[in-house]
Amino acid sequence: MNPLRIRPAVLAWLLIAAPAFGGESMLTVTYQPLDGMGSGSIVIAEVTCHDWYATSGMATQIGLISARNVPPTNNLEQARNDVNLASLCGLRFEASDIGNRTAPLGLKLDATKFSVPKSASGTPEEIIRASLECLRRCLPAKLRTTPVTLSCRDSDKEWLQKIVSEFNAHDRTKVFFIPHT
């Protein structure tokens, strides 16, 4: 086999595949439903994350809604607890590639591992609603009217689908959920 014929093919493959391997890292803003730390309420907060795939063409701020959040503290022995309720409860958000013009746009809420720890602030419904409000706040314009699809256990399907359907019918330029304080 002629090695000169293989090289252009390998080079072409690398040029096409390179964007799939990430890009530059940078700081990205997302929103997360944070545990009120004993207050009994949920705090929807703007959070700055180190995004390792910021230039990948994906709406990475959506997946970061579920990223662990261990805030800085003045007591380093206590700086271990994740306070992000979406992360703690096993929720995951995904978005399709917003730069791909051939594939349909998609948003997904994966709640197949949804479980609320006893120490968490808020009810299961409030945690789902707060997480969807975080999604609404960080949606890029291209995804603002895209419906959310749900993956969950059969035992949770009825009540979760009701909330997701309500979110899908909601005007996303307006607040979907405000946690009580």
C-alpha cells in the first residue's frame, strides 16, 4: 500500500474529527439549583464553571446545570459537600449540537437516577421545577422553543411528565419557577 495515499486520508479525518475532541477551555456561566443549607429553600444561582469544551459548538452550559458544586469556604475541612441539587439528585441535562444544521435540535432531561437525599432542601417537585428554571435561564436563542424530552423510571413518569409538559407549554421568556424563601 502506498503511504502517500494514506496520509491525506488520515489528515482529512483528523481535520474533520478534531472539533469533536473539545477545544479551548474557558469560564462559562450556567445556573444551578443550590441547596439552601438548612434554610429549607432552594437557591437558583448563576454559577461560573470551568468549561473544558467551551468552543466545541455545543450548548455546554446546559450540561453544567448538573455539575458538582463545592463552593469555596473559610473552613477547608468542610469544603467537600456538593450543594447542587440537580447533581445530588441524579438529574442530567443534554442538548443537541446547536451548530449542526442537518440534525434536529433537542433538549433532554434524564431523570432515570432521580433520588432526593433526606438532607436536601425542597420537595422532589420543587427540585425538578428549579432545575427546569435553571435550564430556561441558560437556553441559547436557538433552543428557546425546543421541547424537552424526558427519560425516567416508570414509577416517576406520570408526575415528571406533567411538569415537563407544563414547562414545554410555558413561555420561556418568563419565569417558570420561583423557590419560596
